[in-house]
Amino acid sequence: MSEWGSYYRGEGPEEEEEQEQQEEGAEAVADYKVSGRDSLIFLVDASKAMFESEEDEVTPFDMTIQCIRNVYTSKIISSDKDLLSVVFYGTEKNKNLADFKHIYVLQELDNPGAKRVLELDQYRGDKGQALFRETFGHNADYSLGEALWACSNLFSDVRIRLSHKRIMLFTNEDDPHANDSAKAKLARTRAGDLRDTGIILDLMHLKKPGGFDISLFYRDIINVAEDEDLGIQPEESGKLEHLRKKVRAKETKKRVLVRLNLYLNKDLSLSVGVYNLLQKAYKPYPVKLYRETNEPVKTKTRMFNGKTGSLLVPSDTKRAQTYGNRQIVLEKDETEELKRFDSPGLFLIGFKPLSMLKLHHHVRPSQFIYPEESVVSGSTTLFNALLMKCLEKEVMALCRYTTRRNTPPRFVALVPQEEEVDEQKVQIAPPGFHIIFLPYADDKRNVDFTEKVPASREQVDKMKEIIQKLRFRYRTDSFENPVLQQHFRNLEALALDMLEPEQAEDLTMPKNEEMNRRLGSLVEEFKQLVYPPDYNPDGKGVKRKQASDGQADKRPKVEISKDELRRHVQKGTLGKLTVPVLKDACRLYGLKGGGKKQELMDALTEYFNEH
């Protein structure tokens, strides 16, 4: 398992500064249309039917509360700036700004926190449901239209900008106003108003005796986001995990990383949105607090003259690079100009067969592009035509890719992906192109391999049997990072006053018992074929002593002569040598050069200039 500290963003001040610069650059070009906070209201049916279950099954209400709690705890970890709210309808008591009957706002739109989670915990299980009946009661004479209106008021009362507004409706009643056409009409009208104001209304329908029929009422009520193809899930939720899966698919807005033009030539381009498919998860930065008041403290950095101790302002400093034992000083405008290599965009170079793309060409996680019709009209049509032709001819498009003005360009391969749907015609994979980042020549390394030890056909066949027995279907979403999971569970235990944190299961550990059961005697058979009879893997190896007449030569082995080093120093080409060679040279001449390449080069340069 990796060291605990290695999961923080940045191992030192320099790396943190570099990452902050990159993040600031990304925010500078972000589309302000999607800037702001996400907001989510859980609108929960509190009628008696939600508290009834068959035999020993979990009640729909208890399942809903557990699911909402799960969202709260995940939001605290992943995006604690989002706003969440819980509203009950069908209660005897009422609490809302418009004073609607039988509608109770338990929690207004605010950041998720430990107190809110503890409040939800009060209504879990049999005791919690009894407390709910005692505190709020039940009344079936509610109006769903008024409940939607109350949710709309909650969004309106928030003073900060909201980028994404969504209501999740939890119920197991498929026709709430079957005997009151006026209330049904009001609900449809309010749902239309929500749609017009950009508020997404999702149905999380739960198991009902006899089945839940969406067509009776909710098909006219629910509206989905423009970028969502899933629509209404036809299958009702009878299990907590199924409900959680539906909520997870809806709770987070899909945010575009950047919008760019894909230039097919000088006169023809289309607009695409770039999406991150994977984002490495880190532990959040620890917040520094003032010891006496626990208030967050701000850190400020100041630069001083090393000789006089006087305070330096930004205009007093410059940046320099050492080249050939000379300091090349650059002004601020020059350093900024060096960063601007090209204008942002994807520039088509040509096409190559997909078979030419190898596994070792994948140097970082891929991104995904999808047409943006709102920026350039006709982009979708042209994008689809390009995608169909690439799929038909089994080719990939090679492009020069620049995300921002201050980032260097990369060569990428656009790999086409066809749309995939399941048996119910629900989209599994969208149509589009994967952006595969290709390595430069400088990224490739020549590795010295040891001589191959030939294996007999019998040994190879036996190892094939072993591999075949140990094969399993790998899925990335089946393995969680155990360090991160335990870290957040520890924080959750402290925040919620638990006696001890829940232990996270380390799914990365091999299942030895299962492996031994599958393999049987194959391992022993393989050992007999490969190792000698007296081989003991647990025995300690005997170190071989080097025979020497005198004291062993402990001087480091240097692969380059002193004259060659001197010539490199004179020409300013020390940078072509590898770090191990530079370290050996420094040790040979008794120099303390540190661990960084530039420090080693400076030490050798100073030495040869003096000698």
C-alpha cells in the first residue's frame, strides 16, 4: 500500500505552486454558463403507504432516508460547496414560507454537514419511523403542485448563483390525485413552470404492491436535462442498492472541461466539448486553524533579499534559466510569451489505421469529445459524419491538441466510439471520440532487458493452465482506494460522534484462499518443473564474497571520462547526461550536488571552472 502522504495533491511547495497555476488557468477559460454551485432538493412522500412493507423488507421511507444520507456523506467528501435540502409532503404538520398545508421543509438549501446527517439519522429504522409519525404525522390531503411550488421558492431564496437545479421526487404512489382533477392539473402546471425555469425534476419511484405505472400521472410531470438520454427509469426500486444507483446517475451534473474548435482545415471547423472520463481522487488539503479560536488562517508568502533582508515586491524579481554556465534572464512578458505556443483547439493532421495504436501509447487517462451545437451551428451533423466514416474505415484521426493558451501542444489520436444501448434501449456508451494522448520521442525510454532464459514447452503449457485458472473480469469501479476510503470513514466517525470508524475493506488484496482453491495442485506441479529438488524459497540466500587481494575499491564507477565531462561543461551540454551519471561524477570528485539534476550540473560546472 502506498504511503499515506503520497495521496495529497502535491509533495512540496514547487509542485503545489505548479498545480495551482494550472487550476487557475483552467478556471480562467471555464465556460461561465456552467459556473456556480449545484443544488439538489429531495422531495419525499411521507404518506402512510411509504411506511408499509411486505414481510421483513425495508420500508420505502427507510430506504429513501438511507439513500439521502448516503448522498449527504458523499457530497461532504466530494463537493461540500453544493446545496442540499429535504422536503416532506403528506405530513399533518406544515412548515414552509408560503404556508402550504401538509408540506414540511425539514432542511433548507445549504451545505451538507454533520448536524444535518445526524438529524436524518433520527428517522432511520423502526424507532425513527415511530418518531416521524409522532413528530410530523400523516395526511393524504396534500397537493403535489404546492409541494413543487415550495421547492421552487427554496431555489429562489438562495442568494448565490446556482449552475444546476434539480428536484428528486421519492414516492411509491403512481397516481396521487386520481380523485381530484384540479390538483392533478395544478401539479402539471407547476411541473411545466419548473421546466421553463431550468429546474430538472426526476422521479425516483419505489416498489408498490401491484407495480408502479408511470403512465397514469408522472409521465407528464417529469422532465430531464438536455444532456441526459436516460429519461425516466422504467424499473421501480425495491432494493436500496438499486435506488442508490439511480440517484448516483442523476445527482451530479456532467460538466464540460473546455469547449474548443476542431479544425478539419483552414476554412472548416466544428465545435466540441471536452469531458474528463477519469479524475484522480485525492485527500483534501488539511485546513490550518488558529489554535485558540479554531478559525481558518490565511497564509501569505513574502520574498526578502538574502543579503540585506529588505522586502521585495514582484517588480524586483526576475526569472532565469542556466544554459552553458550562463544565466539567461527573462522578463515577465518574455516568460508569459514562451508559454503561449499556439491558440487553443484541435487541429487535424491526418488519419491512420486503428491497428497502429498500441497499448504503450496510452501515457495518461483519455478524454472524450462530443459536439457542441450551441457554439457552432451544424457541428452535430459534421461530427456524426466524421464519426461514421472513421468507424466504417476503422481509422483514427491524428490531431495537434492545445487546451489553453499557456499549455504546450500534444499529439493525440481521436479514437471513434459507437453508441451502445442495452435491451431496454437505454444508452450505455455515447457516440463520440476518445482523445488518446500520444507520447513524444523524448518520452520513450530504452530499457536494458536481461537475457531470456528459455523455458520448455511443458513449463509454458503449465503456466498457461495457471493463468487460465486465475482469470477474472476486471472492472475499475469494483476497486476503491483503501487509503482514501479509510481516511474519509475516520473523518465521518469524528464528525458524527461514532464510537469507532467503520473499517474499509481492502479490495486490492489478493484472495489467497480462493486462488488456492482454483489452482489445486498446479502450483506444486509447476515448481517441480522449474525449480531444482532441493530448492527452498523461504531459505536465506548466501551472499557471495568478492575475492580481492587488498581492500575493495569503493570508488563509484563512472561511465564518462574527466576530459569528456570538461568538454560538456565548456559546451553547456551537461544536461544531456543522465542523473545517475552526474551523481557518480559528483561522488568521484567529492562534490555535494544534492538530488536535483540542475544542482548536480551546477556543482560539476563550478568544479571544472576552478580546476
